[in-house]
Amino acid sequence: MLAVFVIASVIGALLFYQRHGEVERWLLLMLVIFAGMGYLGFSLRNGYLSFVSDGWIQAFWFVGTLAFIVSVIMADRLRHGFFGRSDYRIWASVIVLLFFTGALVNVWMSVVFTYLFSVIVFAAGLFIGFLAQSYLYSYWPRFEWLPYAPLFVLIFVSTGKLL
């Protein structure tokens, strides 16, 4: 669940800089993408692919995280936001990252409860990440590295999770 929360908070913080459309629509879109891809990864990992060890899933998640970070840095257009409609690299990296994030979730009490709890944690992470980035931007609006601060957090957490 830590991976779900961290990925959600980073995506929520990156959505703070989104300039096309309402932010609520983007937050809902990311929640729907996680609900779909997270469920696919969750069900495949705990069903058909249960023979794959957790170490391999964490390694694939780490590679997906690095691909996401590279695609976000390459999609650097702060006037429009990080997530463009026609930028297929970032959408592919988000979908793969959310698939592996869902695959990291293990069943606790029941499948339905665990899945619903992971969606709730993702929604809370999106909201908290958005508010945290808004709070940081209100105090330090002139720092040019501030949009990349969530990526630094993601690097440290993903490295710690891999170790």
C-alpha cells in the first residue's frame, strides 16, 4: 500500500501544474486509470501470475518508476503541465507503472476489500500530493526545481522499497 500511496501522491503533485482543463477532471482520470490498471495488475499477480516472486515484481516496479521519471523529465512543458493529450510516452509509462503498482498489492482479508482499500488509498494520495505541492508552491513560487521535487521523493522511496 505504500507504493500505491507514493505513486498517487507524486502524480497528484505533478497534476498541480496541469493547465489544460479542470484539475478535478485530471484527478478523476488518474483514479480511473489506476482503478483499471491496478485491478488488472492486482488480479493477475494474485491469480495467474502468483508464481512470480515479490522480488521480481518490485524490480519491474522500480524499472517502471525510472521509465516514468525519465518520461516526465522529457515532457518538460510547465506552461501546459506534465501530462499532454498526445504524449504517448508518458501515458504508456503511467499505465505500466500503475499496473505494477497494482501488482505489488497483496490480498489481506478479501480480494474486494483489498482492492477497494487500494483505490481509496490512491484517491487520498492524489489529493494529499496535490495539496502538498500547492502548499510548497505558495511558499516558494520562484524555485525552478520545485516541479521536480515529487520525483526526488519517488526516487528515494522506490530505491528504499527495492532494498
